[in-house]
Amino acid sequence: MRHLWAGLALLAGGCAASPPPAPDMAAAGANSCRSASVTIAYDFDGAPPLACAVTGERAFELLVTPEHAPPINPSPWYAFRYTAQGDGPVSVTLRYLEGGHRYAPKLATDGSWREIPAEVSADGKAARIDLPPGAGVIAAQELMEPVLARQALSRWAEQGGTEVFTLGTSHDGRPIDAIRLGRPDAPRLVVLLGRQHPPEVTGAIAMEAFVGALAARAGDLGDVQVLVVPMLNPDGVVRGHWRANRGAVDLNRDWGAFTQPETRSVKAWLDALPQGVRPVLMVDFHSTSRNLFYVQGDAEATPAQQRFLGAWLEGKEAAFAGYPFTIEKRNANPGSGTTKNWFHATYAIPAYTYEVGDKADRAATRAAAQALAEGMLKALGE
């Protein structure tokens, strides 16, 4: 039950628990808490249920809890909106059950996001933020919900002369949408995956720029085609999960077992590839504390895979202004069902995890991703 009872015990007096333009706050109902002058609501896609306590006329405490019992990756996600009448700031204290403060709060008041300060406790278990009067949306990272992923897919499809199609559906019935850039009979397939982990927005920012660069080159891909699945875990994104899908499973640990409809949808599409079409590269976009690529270790990479790594990434670690990265060559999480390990073991291909730092400069992230997409195509041609 998302630790709700523990949350209510910690937040005595709590109430039950889209970016602007926001709907009428009066309709927020149970998905909100309020004083006479301030209302806080979590009734939109990306906002998790939060146990809430009103500790003063303009002071609130919110308990941020994972979607299922530990162990879970410490990626405490929060999102809510507020309206505050009158003068003076609104104080909101985030208290974390299981995990500590990771994401600096972002505020949107006019449709654009900016980072705002947070006073974090010494143990990282709480963070206080002061919000200006008026109205706005607060989130751990910029909100990039399924509607934005669908818009991006439509834009890429139009640019690349292709169509959006559905691989399958999630537990909640949401579509797992995709596009294919290039000729359907092109023999070499590149697989690009994103948003297996809902909070990892910087990876999604990089993927959007990366795919945009490929869509612009769709007519020049030759014998390469590209499968793009930008949001593999739509239920987790909509529900504000820290890590898992609706089935309480980390999708990046389900490759091989394929117990979940989201991973099975990709596997079924791959199994139905026509004869003569085969994956040659997989890139899985994520976020972590710094910019890096997880790649195969020297012991497991073939000479051809090592040559591809050298042609694409090695020597480029400091090539992009504002976006330095490292390369980690290791078989991370062996036997755990990660996408990277499954694709490498199944197809004997380079399979990389593209990790973007939580605090990475957004403009530099996009510029580097565009250049890296161009570099990938060049490396595939060598």
C-alpha cells in the first residue's frame, strides 16, 4: 500500500492522498490538501499519491514513498501543483520514506521549468522548499509524460516518412508506441529504448535529441533501420513511480524472463523480424549521477565490438562542450536480466546503457546527443 500507514503515522493530521494550464483546484478532491489560502494537489499524470500534513496556514509536509516495499532504487520522485492566495511564500517540506533527497526541485509557472533552491537536512531525509505566491507545478525533474512522447513520435515519423505503431500495451492498457526509421527491409537494425525507469528524465532529454538527429537523416540510412521506443514504462511514468512498472517489476531486470507486457512487446516484435534483418546495436537511455556509457568489458567484447566502440565513443569523452562522459567497460549486474546484458548475450552485438547525469546541462545534453547520433551512424558505416 505504498507505505501509506507509515506515512500517516509520520505526518500526523495528514489528508489522503499537468503542468499549466492547471484544472480547477476545487475539483482536486481527495488528491489534494489545503489550508484557507493554499491548495496542494497531485491529480495529474506524473504526480504520485502523497501523504500530506497541513502544519500551518502556508506550511505543508509531504511524504514521498516508493511504489512498493524495498529494495528499490533510491530515486524519490515527487510532483504536485499548488495555488496560493495572498502574500508570502509557501513552505513545503518533503520527507522521504526509504531513500533520501536526490532531485533538485523544478518549478514551472509559465510552461517552462527552472530549478529552485531546497534546504536539505544533514541526513538527506528531508528537504524544504519555499514557493512564491500564485500558482505553479513542482516536480523532481521536468515532466515528460506519455502525451509528450507521442508528440515526439509523431514529429519524428513525419520527418522520417514513416508511421507510429503500437508494439503492445501496458498493465493499465497504455500503448507502447514506436517508430521505425529507414527501410523495413534494411538488414541491420539499431534498437533504441527509453524510460524504463520513470524518473530518469535526463536520459529522455538526450534520447529526444538523439532520435531527432536520426529522423533528419532517415532517407540516408542505407542498410540500417532504427526501432525507437521512447517510453517503455508509461504506467510508471503516469503514476509517478520511482523505478517499477504497474506490476511492481523493474523492467530493466526483466529481459530474459519477460514476465511483463512491456518487455514482452519488444521481444515479440524482434521475434517477428523478417529473415535477413538482425539487430546490430542496442542503446538504452537512462539517468544517474553523472554522464557515462556502460559497455561490454574487454573480456566479453569481440574484436569487432571493440572496433565499433573505438569508432563511436572512445576518445570522445571530452569532445562535447559542457558534456564530458566516461566509459565503463564491465558486465554490470550479471545474471539480473538487464537490457544491456540480454541484447549482448542474445545477438552478440554491442549493447550500451547511455546514462545522463541528473544535473547535466540540458542544452549541452541535447547538443552532445545530436553529435553522438551522427557519430553512431558513421561508426556503423566503418
